[in-house]
Amino acid sequence: MTGVSLEQKRRLVTDLPGPRSQELMARKLTAVASGVGTTVPVFAARAGGGIVVDVDGNQLIDLGSGIAVTTVGASAPRVVAAVTEQVEAFTHTCFMVTPYESYVAVAEALNRVTPGDHEKRSVLFNSGAEAVENAVKIARAHTGRDAVVVFDHAYHGRTNLTMAMTAKNMPYKHGFGPFAPEVYRAPGSYPYRDGGVDGRAAAARAIDQIEKQIGADNLAALVIEPIQGEGGFIAPATGFLPALASWCRANGVVFVADEVQTGFARTGDMFACDREGVVPDLIVTAKGIAGGLPLSAVTGRAEIMDAPHVGGLGGTYGGNPIACAAALAALETIEADGLVARARAIEDRVRTRLLRLSGTDSRLGDVRGRGAMLAVELVRAGSQEPDPRLARDVSRYAHQRGVIVLTCGTYGNVLRFLPPLSISDELLDDAFDVLTAAFEEIR
Ligand SMILES: Cc1ncc(COP(=O)(O)O)c(C=O)c1O
């Protein structure tokens, strides 16, 4: 169900970028701080289903969802209706001043849909990074300990604490230090590049380092993306997450799943932790939570969540009523429209295309990911040497032909696919025809 009036077809009426986009880009360069980059040089006018329409009238296929945000589409009917109704009622009172029902309803919904049947609480914020920071605050308040462990290739955001937690220097950290203390990095599980170490062995390796270099008694939280996002869509080997979670439980360490990118049906489960039955103590969500409105959350065990003192958590805009209305509508859409199953169907379709390509072209070194969060790691033919140039050239080729694809990865050599779950099969097929042609033409 696209539910939008936009014709669901790729169509180019100018070269890309068109004249109006070029004009706006010239204005952007003189008005917007140059630290804010843009991936595709076209300016959006409308979006919905699996299509982004630019200001010149070109229709592009969306394989990015605004970085995994518009899971239900960029103008999902229930979201549009709920937001419109809420804007007319009131835009803001601040939940910490005069609370409103929708915030409570979002907390109830999150407590219901996140992994585990235990008693839970939720708190709402604006961005993924803000929620990650607050998960660390909550874990520290609960444990009375300082240290936080994160992993190689991790991405947790761009605020000061989350920069310390993020692995990659350029562009996220370079020149922006000093960073927050008491953040330690452990080795993860990267099946394509760690010689096939199995999940339990990879967890044992991480735990050994944590015990020797930090000490479990000093550790407040272990924060992990169940499938790493910006780091390269790295799905750990089976058994890695459950082993870490049970070590945390045995040692009083708060296990925090950062599901900012993987949450809300994206990976073919409501949450990526669900696949192996991992129940995190705290789960951090954002992105797909509210159909494009800025909202994020920390949800978790009541006794941990209730540790901070009254007034210790919050923020002026956290759980803004328009974002809450959108979240309730987005969640209803995910459940009523069967979007978890849709993500799995998208995986079948896209994975088949990618495997067909990788079977004949050894530059596609590893096809991976789950649901509608899939990627291919590009390497020099016949080797595992990362090829970021190929990733750049293929994505540029796609952009010029009206297909929005994103890259990621510590080595910048991963093409990632994050279509809205409202995309049609026809658009997916068209997009992957373009990508297939790109690999044929770019040598
Ligand atoms: C796993 C993960 N955590 C945190 C963040 C930060 O979210 P935000 O950009 O909303 O601050 C991101 C953003 O890409 C993410 O993928």
C-alpha cells in the first residue's frame, strides 16, 4: 500500500541535477554550513511510496528512506492524517510542563512491541544520538558505574558522548575532540573479515578483552547495534549477541541494544534482537519510529529505567505531540499493513538480484544484511581489498539515472539498500536493473 497520489514510476525529465536543483545547490553553498554534506545533488519537492520527486519534476526511486527513517513511506496516509489533526489541536506544551496522552500512548506501545515480557518504562527524545546518551545516563544511574563498552565499526551518533562511542574518525570525529572519557572499544563479529570466527568465539574474545582492560565491576553498559549500520551493515555471526547478553546479565552490566537503524520491521523482524531471541535490558529506537518526524526513545526494564531522579531525564521537545501522533500512526501502519512480512519479501527479491550479480562479478565481495536492510561490500576483483572508488562510481551512476542509493562502511566500500517498505516490486526491479547496468559499465 503506497497510499499516495504520486505515480510510482522512475521518470527523468531533465539531466540530474536539473536546473532548479542546481540553482538551489548554489544557494545552499552560500547559506548552509559546508560541514553538512549531501549525497544526491537534487532537491526534493514531494515523496511517497518508493518515489522522491525533485524540484525539476524528476521522479527518483528511493532506496535510502532518508537513512532508514521512512519505513512506512514519506507520506504514509495514517501519518499524514494524524499529524494534520495534531497540528490543528496543539503543536507543543512540553511534556514536562503539561503532559498529554499521546506521549503516554507511545510509551505504552514501545513497552508492548519491544523484546521481552517484563515490566518496562520508556522515555522519549528527539534524535538517535540523544537517546543513546540517555541510555548511558540511565545505565550509570542504575549501576553506579562509569565505563561503557562499544565495538569496532560502531556508529552511535555525532554528539560528544556518541562521537566517543562511534568508531570511524572521518567524517564523524576528526578535529572534534576531546571526547567523553570512560568509553572502551571491543572487537566485534565481522564474518566477512574475521576469518569466520563463530559467534560464541567472537563474544569470548570481546569478553576477555573487557574483563582484562576494564573489569566487569567498572562497567555500566555494553552498547551494541545488533546489525551495525553506518559501519557497513555488518550482521554478527549467530550466537554473538546472545553470548554477550548472558555475560552482561551474569555481571550486572546493562545490555543496551542500539536499534536506531534496525528497529521497526526494517530487518524483517520488529526488532533485530528478536531474530535470536535476545532481550536487551534497554533498547534505543529512533529513525523508523515516526514516519519521518523526529522522535527517539529508550525503553527497558522498569527497575533500570526508574533509577534516575525526577528531573534527571527529559528535554524541551522530547516526545513532541506531533511526533507522538506520527509514531502511533506509523506503528499502526507497520502492524496493520504487515510490514514485517513485507521486509522479508523485499529481502528475498533484492538478495536474489545481488547474489545473481555477485555470482558473476567477484567485485561484489559480500552480500549481507536482513530484511530491507541489505548491502554489498565491494572489493577489488578476486581479493578482499576494499574498493571505495567502485562504491562511489556505482552510486553516482545510479544517482544520475534516478536511483537513490547510499554508501557506508568503515572503508567506504559498502553499497547499502534501505527502501521504504511501501515501495513496489516494480520499482525494486527497475532500481536493480540500473545497478546491474552500473556494474556492467563500470570497470
Ligand atoms: C545505530 C545508530 N545509532 C545512532 C544513530 C544516531 O541517530 P541520529 O542521527 O538520529 O542522532 C544512528 C544514525 O544513523 C544509528 O544508525
